[in-house]
Amino acid sequence: MKDKLIEIIKEAGVILKDGYYSKKDVSFKAKKDLVTKYDVAVENFLKEKFEKEFSDFNVIAEESDNTNKVFSNSIIVDPIDGTTNFVNKLPHTAISVGVYKNKKPFIGIVYNPILDELYTAVVGEGAFCNGEKIEVSDENDFQKSLLSTGFPYTSGTCEDDLNDVIEKIKKILPKCQDIRRLGSAALDLCYVARGVYEGYYEMNLKAWDVSAGLIILQEAGGKVSNIDGNEYVLFENKYIVASNNKIHNELIKNLNQ
Ligand code: IPD
Ligand code: CA
Ligand code: CA
Ligand code: CA
């Protein structure tokens, strides 16, 4: 299944890449939540191919699906993760596809066609970038850890969420090396998997933002949890916390201070 998925996702990557270098009309789903015809085109392409090739899987995808549950067999698709980057030509944007079999993580693929980075993982077989094995960083000193986060779209309309973002940064920033906000949750998780970041946290993500990245990160030796340190459940938890494993407890402790 993995090879067929990669073949289809690479074809979809051509649509993303063409769009990236074209002039785009932007629509707003909400105050900060953008969508373009390319999000829809990539999604339609993937949905059609996946439904034909993998008919025993339900395809759940951002632009056409408001389902908030994982079926027994699901392919959870974000056609363009990092749409704001895509629109502004910041090359941190990717297609994300997570496959769940009997409700359990099975395959994760994140593809950035602009930088030509293909992250892949099958549960139990390790994680790879362009075919090379990747692993999380060895750093276990929180003060030396580079973290990443994201700002929820709701920070434009919901004061509680905005305050929560600010409070968490106040707690974490003095204690770590620094914090990045690059604008693609799927790639943020892959960057922890690759050892670029030691940790990552974000609130209000949807299943398609993280369905693939969390599989890739876990296969690279990382850890994913909710903000209590317990199992992160797709569609359910407000916060995702991810790390190289070594700083996980400290990250959780600092986020909850
Ligand atoms: C967004 C990105 C971003 C995160 C947002 C997501 P989209 O996805 O992953 O990094 O901060 O919360 O919604 O809308 O570009 O697919
Ligand atoms: Ca979106
Ligand atoms: Ca997304
Ligand atoms: Ca998206």
C-alpha cells in the first residue's frame, strides 16, 4: 500500500507545485483560515485515486469532510498543510496522508514538493526522508532544546485561546533554546522526527494536520501525547505535545505550570 500511496501523492505534488508558482485567488473559511482552488484540486485528485485504489478505506479530508471520527479503516488527508505559507510562497507546505487500519496508526506520508522532501513511515519499520532513515535528536537538556509551536486560527476571534498561547510562551520561552512557528503542523512533526526540533506543541489541530506526522515521529523514536502526557486521541484532544522523548516530561511539566 505504501508504494501506491507514494506514487499517487507524488502526482498530487505536481498540482501543489504548479499552484505554488501561480497567481492564486484566496477565499476565507474563517477570519484566519484560507483556502485556494489548489487545496480543493489536490484533495479531489487524492480522494478519487484513494477511493478507487483502497476501496476498503474511508477517506477523510479537510476541504470536503466535517467528520470528526476515525473509521476502522481511514485515510486522513490534508491536501495542503500550511496553506498560508503556500499562498505567500514560503516553501514550508506539504501534502499529509495518514492511514489508520482497525483504528490503529499504519502508514504516514508527508510530502513537500517545493523542497522535494518525502517523509514516510510504516508502523514497525522506522521513519525515512527521501529513503534515508531519520531519527529524533539526542538532546536531553530542555534549556538547549529548540521547540516549535503554532498559533490557532481561533487566536483571531477567541480571547481565551489567544491568552493561552501567550501564557504558554511566557512559561516555555525563557526555559528553552528558542521557539519557531513555521506554519505546517505536519512538517513540524517531521522536523521533530528528523532532529531539527526537540519538541513541538499546538492547540486546536484537526486530525488531518497530524494524522501522518505523528506516525512518522513515533517511528523515528519520538513521543506524542496530549497535554497531560497521556495518549493523544485524534479529533478529541485540544493539545498535541510531541518531542524527541528525552525532553517530553519536562515539556509537559513546563506547559502545565
Ligand atoms: C494549519 C497548519 C498550521 C497550524 C494550523 C493548521 P492548514 O493547517 O498546520 O501550522 O498552526 O492550526 O490549521 O489550514 O494550513 O491546512
Ligand atoms: Ca486549512
Ligand atoms: Ca492543516
Ligand atoms: Ca490544509
